[in-house]
Amino acid sequence: MKQYISNKNIILIGMSGVGKTTVGNYVSKKLNMRFIDTDNQIILNTGKAIEDIFNEYGEEYFRVLENQIINNVSIYKRTVISTGGGVVLDKANIYSLKNNGIIFLLKASIDTIFNNLKSNQLSSDRRPLLKGDSNLRNKIKELYKKREKLYFSNADYIIDVNNKSINEVGDEIIYIFNNLYSCS
């Protein structure tokens, strides 16, 4: 059984600003696994910023690109995959990811997400749904409310990231992943 689980991918889902990319990098290095950020793959494949894709073609087109990336990367083995915040909006994405992966939801309070996003101004072109008017906290709440059930219903494990360092969150994921099916 241990061999079976060791070939699985680690999938990180959750709202923008919970730390999926940073935690994913940490976990991949610790476990000597490949790391893929699906938003980065979209940027690499199109040569366009996510914000530009949204502005030029709309969210629906972005979701098609996201689905293509998910289909491509979900067949990999031993890969940490950091997904965009809206990946749960398409059941096909979750089906593909679960087929060869363990899904970890990184859960954070609205305050944590708000503070993370406020301190990371450089990433605003990667979060077009949270851009615009000045009330970022309300936008986060609204978006989270729409996605909350999907996040929780599609997660295999839920990791609370509030008041934890990247290392603590990453080590918790590694502990769970390494101990799956080890009691045989």
C-alpha cells in the first residue's frame, strides 16, 4: 500500500492568499517531488498575465485553460500541484485531480487571507476576481461564501493555516501524506 500512496500527487486547494504556492514549494522540496502551480502554467502557456486573460477573454475562457492544465498535470505522479482558487468550480477538475491525488484544503480566516493579500501587492495581476474597488475584505468574504461548500466537500484533508508558519503547514501535510495507509 505504501508504494501506491507514494506515487500519488499532493493537491492544494483553497482561496487565493492562503499560501498554496509557498506551501507547495516547501512540501515539494522536502519530499523531493515535482512542483506545479497551475496559474503559473497558464501564464507560461499563454504568455499572458491572468488578469490580461480575464480582461481580454473573460473568466469562462480562463476556466477552459485551467481545465486543460488540470487534465495535463493530474496524470503526473509524485507531484505537488498548487491550484487556482476557483479550481473547485468545475467538477471535472476535481475528478481529474482526485484520480491520482490527495486533496488538501488550506483553510484560513478572512482576516488571514486579507492580510496575506494586502502584504503581497505584486500578485494582484494573478487575482483578478479580488481586484477593483477598495473593499478587498468584502470581496474575499463574498468569494469565499460562494466557494466554501465546494472547498470542504472536495477536500480529503483540511489544514488550518491560521497563525502557522509555512513550515508548520507544510510539515502537517507531509506528516499526513507519509502516514497514509502505513498501518497495514
